[in-house]
Amino acid sequence: MSLIQKLPLGLALAACMMMSSCSQEDVQVAGPEAYKAVTLSKLKVASTPVIETTNGPAGNNVFASGWLKLVTFIPDNLKWFAAGTSSLTHLWGNQSLPWFKPLAPPAQNATGIITFTQQKNFVVANGTMSQVYTYIKNLTPGKKYAVKVYGATTIAALNGKTTQYGNGIMFQLEGTTDPGFHVEIDLQQKQAEWVGKTIVFEALQDQVLVRISPNSSNSYFQSTPKFYHFLHVFVGSDAIKEL
């Protein structure tokens, strides 16, 4: 005898009704469309474009996650090619090295800024400049993106000598549909003042290298016998978007 046959009449009827209500048509089975929706959702999350913020611990040769110094001289010389993270008020976050004019926050929750330098006959003969770089990741080839960056220059006392305000900043992007893509931020007459710039580009591959360096004209370099520039870049946590 089956289990239902062994049950009292009332319970047997209830069991039959329950089994009937749970017919094959009512069973919810995840079909191909459901799996497709989940897969597309995961792909959308994975392809969200990312550029790391410059917020991070301060220090010479110290960088927020995703930011690096471009080492062009081996062994690296932290004095000749100084680069790292500063605060809005002090070089490398060092309380004994204040900016003559503090920087205002370029955006909400801005704390760390990437600092790099250019000099001529100030700490070493001839000229040197430091460069930094980062990557914009999770890009879709053929799509256009906009990234908001901020640039500034400040002065400080270095070894008892006053530095000078810089001229500008160069952003070079590799991995776009334009092989020579670059954008400049002009900082002339911008003393301790942030200048915002929206960089629009079309991705050629899934990540783009962003190389950042000081930008001074040849005429300025040749006509100025001695200078030392501090340049800064700030990038927020939500700086990039797909167009």
C-alpha cells in the first residue's frame, strides 16, 4: 500500500490536494533567460570603469593604491626625482614643510594629492623632472569615457630656498583610439589654485595608461636659469563615467 493509502481519510484527501496544487506547471525553474540576466548583471558590474583616487597616506615616494612613480633613472634618486603624496597644507604631509599658500579642497572628501616636481640647477645641475602614472581599467573598446582631474601648483621653502610656481601639467593617455592623445592643464597665473579638466577619450583596449608630468615650454626652460616646481594632481573616487 502507498503512504496515502495508509493515512486516515481526512489526511489522505489533504495530501492529495497539496500534491495537486504543486503541479508541474507551478514549479518555478530557472530557465535560460534567468541565467542570462544574472550573467549580464555580473558583466555589467565587472565592466564598471575605474580610476583610483589619489587619496592615501602622505609621504615622499608614498602613493595611493593604483598610483606609481615612473622611474627613469636607476638607481632611483628621491631628491632629484621627488614624487609622492602630499596633504593640502604640507609637502609630503610633513608638518615642518608647509605650503606658503594652502590648497583648498578640490572636491568633497579630498585629502591626498599626488605631488611631482621639475627643477633646473636647484638640487642638481641641469634639469630633472619626476613623472607619475596610473591606469584606467575595466574599459570597453570602442566606448567613450570622461574622467575629471584637477591640477595645481604650490610653492614652499626647500633647503632654505623658496621654490617657484609651475607652468602646467601634461596628461598622456596610451590605449586610446588616438595614439598621440594628450591633454594639458595650464597653470600660469594660477597660484595655489585648482584647475579642473574633463578628459574625454575613446578606449582602444580594456585599460588605458595615464602618464602625468610637468609641462614647461622650451623657451621658459632655456630663459630661466634656476627653478623648482611642485605640481599636484587630485582624482576623486567617482572621477570617471562612460558616455
